[in-house]
Amino acid sequence: MNVLADHSLQQLNTLGFSSVAQYFIQIDSEADLLEAVAFAKAENLKIHVLSGGSNILIAPRIEGVVLFINIRGIELHNDALVTVNAGENWHDFVGWSIDQGLSGIESMALIPGKVGAAPVQNIGAYGTELCDVAVCVRAFDLQHERFVRFDNLACEFAYRDSLFKRTPGRYVITQVTLQLARESISVCRYKALSDALAQQGELSPSPKQVFETVIALRQQKLPDPAVLGNAGSFFKNPVVSQAHYETLHKQYPKIVAFPSGNGMKLAAGWLIDQAGWKGYQEGCVGVHQQQALVLTHTGGGEIDMLLQLAERIRESISKTYGVSLEIEPQRFPL
Ligand SMILES: Cc1cc2nc3c(=O)[nH]c(=O)nc-3n(C[C@H](O)[C@H](O)[C@H](O)COP(=O)(O)OP(=O)(O)OC[C@H]3O[C@@H](n4cnc5c(N)ncnc54)[C@H](O)[C@@H]3O)c2cc1C
């Protein structure tokens, strides 16, 4: 185990804010994890789990020990049941599943980050979520110091949410098992995706066609964090009551919304765009030119600048539409 002191995390968060960890340990196996936990306990240090750093708002200094999860390996058990270790890159894993002729996660291509973080916020895109294919999750319980297995129900998955997100700091996910399929189970519920496939004349597309189309769509509309610092969607799509939606719809007939449970899920990007924020720039932080849901950092700034901008956007949306926006990326540390 290699313990690094005062280690920079600037390259390890996609917003690119500078940050220094008191201690940093790369975890390549479950054995490494146990050793690192013992070190933290002996030194009385708090543990923070970091993967791809694509969904976090990182603090300038992190006291305690940052465990950087890098446990690699994929195992195909039978025809389409797959166990994948937490440190695998999510998009590379999706590509692997396509190469194996498997279906189920192709519409989640190009989501940044690693497999172990995928259950935390129940990642999703173009109508598919991790919970649609997750069978179980293996995690180390830092409270009781033992490995535990959660089946799909026990993960308490919800929209961009799970048990793991609601109990921060308790579990370190080491493996995820997914039930994929040999036949195509792509559900192209999303209009942008089904339109793009229809344009190519694909009415029953193969998983590979869906995979490639999703990559093309995402590359068109989302900034690449390697080029421009960002954390993807900065706000969750808010859900409002049917009555609230109808009032808004009268005033804004073009409002973008989808039924969700008993209410309506509003497109947060549309609200922010219509409130005039798209393309707004304030020094080195701003709102992306093409995608109002994405806040950006061009470098050299501090996380507080971005948080202040986010707060002003939240206030403006609350005042204009009476809707409360919730920030999607998590504070690191919380
Ligand atoms: C350009 C862009 C586009 C995006 N598009 C999408 C999208 O379409 N859909 C979507 O759902 N998300 C999207 N995201 C958000 C992000 O990619 C996902 O949330 C992803 O799962 C985060 O993975 P990560 O490895 O980067 O996690 P990190 O950012 O490193 O961590 C996120 C949180 O999970 C915790 N965590 C990480 N690994 C573990 C582990 N092994 N065990 C326990 N806790 C852990 C961390 O402590 C932290 O609280 C996007 C982000 C970007 C930058």
C-alpha cells in the first residue's frame, strides 16, 4: 500500500478545481481496501471514496484519507450475467458489453466515471437507468467492517438516488453484478434517440447502433470534461404537482415536461435556458453555451465561485417559476 501525503486531486475531478488530500491511497484490490481501512483506523482518519471525480464538488483541502478506487476486472458468469469490479471505467465497460454481443446498457454509453459510482446515483441516460439491469452490489460496510451484498431492492434505487447516496461515507462499493441480455433489449423511449435512429432508417436498431448513436448525440450536446471542466448536469430535473405544472403550462406553453409518478418532471435545462442563463459567463465559471444544465469552469477558479453562481440560478428559477432546483453533484467531502 502506497500512502501519499498532500496529494493533488486537480486532475482527478472533472470540474478541474484545485484540491489537496491530506492522504491518498490507490485501491487496486479488496485486500488493499482492508489495509487502507486499517491504516485510517490506526491513524484516526476519516475515509473519503473517490472514483472518476465526475460527479463531485471538491473542497480545496481534504482532511483524512482519500481512497481512489481502481479495482479492475470483468467476469461473464453465464450467458449474460456479468460481474464488474468498481474501478472499471463505465464507458469502456459498456463498449466491452457491445463487443460481447450483450444488450441492456448501450444507451448509457459515454457517461463519465467508474462502475463503482454508478449505483450511488443510479446513473441513467436516454430512458435506461442502472437499476433496470443491476442484480446486486458488493460493498464494504465501514461501520460494521465487513463485506455486504445488496440485491436490487436493497439498493433502494430512485431517480439519481440510492441507499448509498443517502448513507454517505458508510459503504465502499467494490463490485456490481448486472443482468444483460443476448437479444436486444434497447428501449428507445427518448425522442432524441429514436428520431436519430429513425433518420438512419433504423426502426429496430442493434445494441451497437444504439451505442454509436448515443455517443454521437452526447458528443454533439455535452462538453467533454477533458476539454472544458464540468460535472455534467448540474441540477436534477425537478418534479412538480400536476396543478403546478398546469399553471406553468398556461404561462409557458412550450415548457418541457414528462409525467413522473403523481406529478410532472420538468426539464431543468429548459427552465434555466428560458430564464436567460444559457451562455452566461462570470470570470472562469459559467453556464454552457449549448446546454444550460451544465455549469463550467475554464480553470484557475475556486469552487465557491461556481457554488455562488449555482445559488443565483436557483434563486432566479425559484422566483420565475416557483420551482426549487436541487444540485446533482455531491460535495466532496460532504
Ligand atoms: C460530461 C458529463 C456527463 C454526465 N452525464 C451523466 C448522465 O448522462 N447520467 C448520469 O446519471 N450521470 C451523468 N454524469 C455524472 C457522473 O458521470 C456519474 O454520476 C458517475 O456515475 C460518477 O462516477 P465517478 O466515478 O466519476 O464518481 P465520483 O465523482 O468519483 O463520485 C461520485 C460520488 O460517489 C461516491 N463514490 C464513488 N465511487 C464509489 C464507490 N466505489 N463506493 C462508494 N461510493 C463511491 C463518491 O464518494 C461521491 O460521493 C455526467 C458527468 C459528466 C462530467
